[in-house]
Amino acid sequence: MIEQYSIFRKFSTLEQAKELEAILNGKGIKSILADNAPPVDVTFSGNTLQNEIEIRIKQSDFKEAEQILEQDAENLINEVDKDYYLFDFTDNELYDILLKSDEWNKFDYTLAQKILTARGKSIDKSLLNSLEKQRLDDLAKPEGGQKPWIIVGYLFSLLGGFLGLIIGYFLWTQQKTLPNGQKVYSYKENDRKQGKYIFFIGLIFFPLFLIWKILDMN
């Protein structure tokens, strides 16, 4: 079975993505760089549509890739200037970097640990593992508030609209990738169940709508 490539990092610029791609490829980790189109499901939760450059790697390579970036960051920290912006962060802001490590580059994540340690804070592996688990638990929580889209989906499906099929399918099947490469469903179980119903209703009514339109034209 061919192992799928999962999203490892996202960047707003191609230059940043290519820099990471070069680091990973230099260490023998094959990666795929893609300029992703915004998925349909982001409109459900009201997020702003943005193009992002993705670096995808095999899920089995995630741990090794993280270790490579940690080592790369360690090497760079010895050269950092003392006027680097993280030195002005409060302790709480630095802890927030440790909690939301997926939103920061490995350099800032490692430097935040160094700064906190220099300030007399205890930073050990158990704390970092605890913060990582808390973050994964937070990100894994399914999104709620899909009622408006459920109503719209039923309406379009019953009227024979193809959009109903699309809405139902995404509510039912859409997944998100966690920072550790694990994939979980994006929406709550009940919302997914409603999406499934919408999809199959659309499968019934959309062909009937097409047949009616064809007969109406004759």
C-alpha cells in the first residue's frame, strides 16, 4: 500500500517553503511542495480564504523531520543577535510559543525554551510533551456551528441542486491534519451524520432534477 503524504508545514511564501524543502531533501526525506487551493470546508467555519504553500511528507517521516529541524535550530541559535524580537517577549508569550509550536518555526520554538531556561524557568521534556498533548487535543476537537450549512445543504439537495451534494459530502467526510500527521474528522458526529443524509438525498433528487429538465426541454 502506498503511504500518503500529509501536510507537515504551511507557509505564506514560496521562499520559506523551498528553504524547508531543501533542508528535508538534504537529509534524505522526500517532500512534496504544493500551492494549495482553499478547501471548500473553510467557508463553513467562517475562516478567511488564503492561499498557502504546503510541504507534505510521509507520516512515518514526521518524527525524524521534527528532529532535523530541532537540530538545525540549535545550530542557528548560537549565532542569534540579542536584539532578536523574542528576547522582548514576556514569559507567558514564550510559553504560548511552546504550546502552539505548530504556528511557529523550529528556531523560535527552540529559542523560546532557551530564553525561559535563562530566566530560571524549568523547561523539561515532560512539560513539552504535556503541552504538545494539550495542543493536539485542542486541535483535534471537531468544529461545531454547522447548522446554517446543514439547512442550506438540505434545501439544495431537495431542490435537486448539485451544491447540496458538495455540502453534504464535505460535512460528512472532511478531515484535518494535526501537527503530528494524524488525520481526524473536521466536524462533530451529528453534523457529519446530517452531511451523510444530505449527500444521499442529493444523489436521489439531483438525477431526478436532470431528467425533469431534459424532458421539459423536449
